[in-house]
Amino acid sequence: MAADHFAYIWTYRVLPQNEDEFCRLYGHDGEWVRLFRRASGYLDTTLYNDRDDSERYFTIDRWMSEEAYRRFRIEFADEFERLDGLGEKLTQEEIKLGEFGYRYLSDSG
């Protein structure tokens, strides 16, 4: 059986002196993930670092549905804006690569 999910991807350019703090904020148990976990429909976040460009990172945030993500943005708008402001101070550049729908196929499907 297949299910439709929702993901969005951002890329960041982080100065070396901000790398540790950036990873604490965006990493697997960082403030962003702790906030997301409070919302219904959140699946996971993955933080990647480019092997060829150590200042370049990207995140993939996955949700059960786009609707779940949109509800989260409304319900946690103040906390979202606070964390977004912290992140902006750590990066030279933030680029939204896009929002994506994807299908997850179970082992039986």
C-alpha cells in the first residue's frame, strides 16, 4: 500500500565559526526537531553536509501530509519565527529548494 507524504528541502551556507551552533539547531535532536515533534503528522528531519563544500548543508523535513505541515505552521507560528531568526544569524544564505510530494511503498506494496 502506498501513502502520499510531503517534504520540503532547504540549502544553507554556514560559516565555519557557526558550524557547531548550526548543527545543534538543525541536527537530529536540535531545537527545530524538538519543535516539529510537538506537531501531529511530523515524520523526521535529516541534515546533510556537502562532502565537496563543507560550508554547504541541506535539510529534508518530512511530514505525513502537506495539510499536517500547514497546520503546524499555523499552530506554532511564533516558535517557528523565533527559530528561523536564530538560524538566519548562523547562515550566509538560505535557499528553499522546493516542496515535494512523495510516495512511500510498504514492503508488501
